[in-house]
Amino acid sequence: MLAPDVRVADVIRRHAALRPEAVALRHGDRELTYAALDERSNRLAQALLARGAGAGTRVAYLDRSSPEVVELLFAASKVGAVLVPLNWRLAPPEFGAVLADAHAPVLIAGPAFRELAQSVLERLSPAPQLTVVGEEYERWVAAHEPSDPGHRGDAGEVIVQMYTSGTTGVPKGVLTTHGNLAITAQTSRRWAFDEHSVSLTPLPMFHIGGIGWTYCGLWHGATTVLVSDFDPAGVLGILEHQRVTNAVLVPTMLQMLTAVPRAAERDYPALRSIAYGAAPITTPVLKASLRTFGCALFGLYGLTESTGGVIALEPEDHDPGGPREHLLRSAGRPYPWVELKIVDPVSAVTLPPRSVGEVWLRGPNITPGYFNRPAETAAALTPEGWLRTGDGGYVDEDGYLFLTDRIKDMIVSGGENVYPVEVEEALAQHAGVADVAVIGVPDARWGEAVKALIVPREGAPPAQEELIAFARERLAGYKLPRSVEFLDELPRTPSGKVLKGELRRRYALSN
């Protein structure tokens, strides 16, 4: 599939002209039509230009999901700038590192994050100019004319830069182009999107799942419902009463929704499809979701680097109790325009079916690389355009992908990626820690939970609560260990590498 010749700003320009009074965004009691979204993004675009944020400039956003991030996406496209949605769950040092890497002269923050932003900006030089959503933001936007600057650019121009941590723990800005997003939006027809859709996303906008799904709805001229805080009962009410047709959820959310008392007795007559992904899902949760919602389920596998889902487990592959039930453990098959192969991570030799190796992907969805990180880009992308995902898995004889372990030891907890080396580095700074290894262990609610295995220094070992509090000062909350155990020593290879596979097997059995 070739990317449609559409830029992000083209989408709002088209629908504002053709369907000006259609509702584009709904957030709580607030609604924005396509005409209003176009006008506000024009004013914001002019405001960005007045601050010197033009072509290639990074503009940062720090808040939970709200219409302002969508306004900024379109405004950035209208001037050739790049939206940098920031992870509001990061600890201050992590947040500061990302801002310093992005070199954004403009930061728009929600009122709940004013103090965090101000404290971090005090330590940055040069620091972005901060505008807080609310009265200050409204005055700033209203002070500028609603004229479209008219920038369009080409399909390979970067429009979004989302940050993901690598195995070194250093944040990397994943570059996403207009063409990348256009392919994803075009794919949404396969997920039952059209101009009559009412699309729900409770995923944060610093995830490709959040911003990508939102863009899919806007692409079609549909209504997108943004949810800032995930409350299971409240989301069920939105699905039912706002007649949601399409939704995207992570497995933990599906588990919480299906666990709400009498959830399956409620009526979701408009619901066409639910896409799920970002973390492993269990067969019981899948079965409960099918019983509760009675709509098509799409399992999507992808990464920020692939602009979201590129491999899909289609609705017909969800066959609980049938002869194809084993496919419920599969990630699915790649879309026709996506190439998939399993490669020996050492020799780079392509492996035959049912041989476990590293998952490699190639296609028009794939990122051109990482912002200002040529070495990391070269490590992730081959000269032939293959993305080394770092995920382990195999394909069966029918081309279905089954994921096994993560090559990079990544932990996926509640849909969030946690890299053990980040947690290990934080805990290792504690005076009472001589050695540490961090692994993921099965967790009924979160899919995986972070577990720290500590070799204490001589004397009484520090308390579990003390270690977690120590880590909390350095890490986002979702990265914190949920349990700590003390060992006399860590199992290692002769070369000194910790045998994490052995530790995972040991604690998977005992957890």
C-alpha cells in the first residue's frame, strides 16, 4: 500500500469545508466541531509562528488527553512544526531529559502539571516558554488571527515525535511522518471506521495508540471521544450512552471493564469493533470481552516505531471453544503491505517457521529513525529498511506470529513499557544495594508486574518500602517494583551476565 497523498493539516481543512458543523471531538461535556477545530488550530498556528516555532521546530505538550493536543497537532502541521507529546507519568529528571533532548521552544501544559513544568524549566537553559491550558492558553490563542498559514510539506516530513526508552534507559524521540500516519489512518477502514463512527480512546496521547486512534477518527470526519482518566464504570457508560462504534483499549482496560458488575447485561448496540494491543492478553480476558461486548475484536501488534498496529488478529481468528482457539495466543498476521520475518538476532539469518528469533518488520508504516540519534537509528533499522523490533517470537506455517519473550527483556505492565535497566540503575544507587536484577512476573491485573531481586550489602537489608520510596524519587510510578526479594547472589553466566531467563522461570512458578 502506498501512503495516500494527505498531510495532517489536509484532514482538518477538508472536513471543516465539507462538514463544518459535525462534531470532531468530545471531551466530557465539551464538544468541538470541525469548523471550530480548524479555526482554533489556525489561531494556534499563528501563535506558534509569533514565538518563532516554524518549520522543523519541536512544540511540546504536557497534559492528559484533551482537545488542546489535537489543536496543537493540526497547528504544528499548518506551520511545518513537530508535535512532541510528553509522558505525564515521568519523574521530573526523566521529564527534564526528554525536554532537553527535544529542544522545544514552546511547552503547553495542563493546569495539573504547572508546578512540575515550572520546576523542571528552572533547570533547563534555554528553557521552553510555558503556556498553561485554561485562561492563559485561551488569551494567547484568541490574540491571533484565524488565518491558515498554509504549510503542507511532503509525505516524508516529520509531524510527531514520541519518546520511548531504549535498553540503555536513554529516551529516544521516534520520528513519525505524515506518510506514516496516513497509512495507519487508511488501515482504519479495516477496523470498521467511517464518517459515521463515534470513536473512543482512553489511551494517552504520548502513545501511538492514543494519538494514532484519534487521528483515524478525524481522518474519516467522525466524532472522537477523548477520555482523560480511565474509570471502568464511566467508560462503560460512554460506550452505552454515547453510542460508541469503535474503541481502542489495552488488555488491562478490557479486564477492568469486563469485571464491572453486570457489564455484560448492558446494551452496546452501536459498537462495531474494539481494537486491543500494547501488552499480552490472556484467553480468559478475550473470552470475557467477546461475551460482554458482542462485537468484532481486533488484536493489533505494533510499536511506536511502526506507527501502531501492523500485524492483526482478525475477528474471524477469535474462535473461543472452536478448532482455531489456539490463535487467541497469536498476535495475528501482517497486513499485505507489511513484511515480517523472524531472524536470528546474532547471525541475522532468516529462520524457518516455528523457530524462535527476533521479529523484523518492513513497510511504509516504519519510522525513518530517532531524533538526532544516528547510532540508535542504525542499530534499529537495517540499510534495507527492516526494523529490528527487539521482540522475540516465531511464525507458524500459516504465517501467524506468536510472541515469546522480549529480546530486550522489556516488561509490559498495564500497557506501559518498562525497561529493567532503568529500574536497576535507580535501585543500584541505594547505599544498601550491592547487586540488583529486575524482571517481569505474571500479574493477574497488569499482565506483568515489576519485581526487584536485591543482593543487600552487609548488615540488615533495607526494607521493601524504603527501596520503593527511594526508586519513586527517580522513576515514574508505573516503573516501580511491586515486590522486592532479597537473595544471597544472582545467577550469572561465566562472563558475568545475569541469567534473567532462569530468574523469570523461577519467579513465574512461585508468583
